[in-house]
Amino acid sequence: MIAGVPPPRIGDNMVEQPNQPDKTGKKATIFAVTSGKGGVGKTSLSVNLACEFSRRGYRTIIVDTDLGLANAHILAGIKPAKTLSDYIEGKAELAQIIENGPCKVKFISGGSGVKEMANLDDNGRARICVAIEDLSPFCDVILLDTGAGVSRGVTDFVSMADHTILVTTSNFAAIADAYGIVKVVVQDGYNKPIHCVVNRVRSPEEAEQVFLKLKGCTERFLGFDLNWLGLLPEDSSVEGAVLKRAPFSEVFPGSVAARYLAKLVSGLERFVAGSKSTPQVAKS
Ligand SMILES: Nc1ncnc2c1ncn2[C@@H]1O[C@H](COP(=O)(O)OP(=O)(O)O)[C@@H](O)[C@H]1O
Ligand SMILES: [Mg+2]
């Protein structure tokens, strides 16, 4: 940092009105996108959910919390100059690691190929959680793209979120591992909503069967009720967009995947403060 120059503030790089946190004190809704098994489509979903929220007018930021193995920047077509690794090492302020992503989405990378980040201790992860909370007054939606599995490196971010989006495919191991992460967080005291997305399916019936299987297990063995969010079909546009280093909903807006993505965001929108869709009424 240059002597005499004030450090950048978070809002400098955030929204149309720099430095202006929401006047009503409204905070962002934090969604963690997670899974038990890797490679089920979390990152692709996170980037595209963020783009769709942004297109609908919500100030949106993705934080890639797959620490040390972060790759959301690749799918978003960004080359981050600085990452959470610089922030943790004290080499950058929070405002300096916020990048501009596609569709006006803001973006923070978790650093890739950084062993220290993958092995971050409780204190380091707690600092990242605090940083994420600090972003909250400056945006409407914060999407955390987590790693896979049941380590604290994943569950800490799930625990801090307001809602979890659990991604699975119809692969048996993916379903079993999805159950595994629900079990770990619920046994740890997690009591916020978990919304299921079944990815890469060939029919709505296939997605429904996977969801009912998973829901049946969590209800029976954990006493936890999973919510249905929706599905994403197997679609070559998703892979095609990865090769183009761009969100599929941006480069292939007419694709079947983009159509289903829009339905997922319609299902989530009601949880975002200030949304125009009907707020969910809590049952007494
Ligand atoms: N609906 C889909 N149709 C086709 N390919 C998909 C779909 N969803 C994800 N993929 C592919 O699966 C691979 C893994 O996706 P990714 O988002 O990186 O998974 P994760 O973050 O869970 O490890 C990517 O190559 C992606 O293109
Ligand atoms: Mg990923």
C-alpha cells in the first residue's frame, strides 16, 4: 500500500453507487452451492446462477471458496489479478480482490494451485467468512461456489450461508455423497434450507427419482426435509461454453440449459430481499 493513500473501500469496486451500502440496511442473501462429489456441475451452475440474477437486476457477486483449487474464474473467463490468497496473506485489501466478471457480476477468486489456501486453518477460513459478511451491504446476492466433500473447508461456508443449493447428478456415488454432506452439516446443527438441483439428467422423471431418493433418506435417517429446486438437463451447450470460457446462459441463451437455469433463479428469487416475486410466508 502506498503511504498517504487511503486504502480502497469495498464499495469502490462494487456497485453503480460506489461506497454506498444499501440505505435501508438490507443485506445480501448468501447462497452456498455445494455437493458431496466433485465434478457434478457446481461451478458451472454458480457462474450461471450469478449471471441470471445479475440480468434480473440483482447486484451479484461470486466468491470462489474452493480454496486452493479455485476454477470459477476460468468458467467466467476472468484472469484474476489478485485472489483471496493475497487477502489472507495481507497483500491486498478486500476491495482490491474484487474483479469484474461477465454479465456485470462481481467476482472473487479463491486462488488456484495455492497449497496454503487448500490447507487454510480455522482462523483463515473465519477471516474469509467475515470478509464475505463485509460484502453483504453492497450487494443483493452472494454466491459461494464451494469445493466438494465434507471437510471444514466446505462445511464452514455452507454453515455461513442463508441457503444451500445442493447439486447432484443421477450417478449413484454422487447421490450417496450428497446424502453424506447433508448428514455432516445437519449433525453439526445446520437448520437452514437446502435446495436440491439434479444436474445432467435426460428427463424430468430421472431428476424427480433422484430427488425423492435423496429426500427420503434425509427425512428417514436425519429428520431433515430437503427442498426441490429443479434440474438442469445434460446439454452440450454447457460443455461448449466451458470451452469458450464463458457462461452458457450468455453464449447460448437459447439453450435448453439456459431455459432451465432461468427456472432455478425464479425459484430462488423470492429469498432475496427486495425481490419482486412473492416473499415466502413463514408457517407458524
Ligand atoms: N448440464 C450439463 N450438461 C453437460 N455438461 C455439464 C453439465 N453440467 C456440468 N457439465 C460439465 O461437467 C464438468 C464439471 O463441471 P463443474 O461445474 O466444474 O463441476 P464441479 O464444480 O462440481 O466440480 C464441466 O466440464 C461441465 O462442462
Ligand atoms: Mg467447482
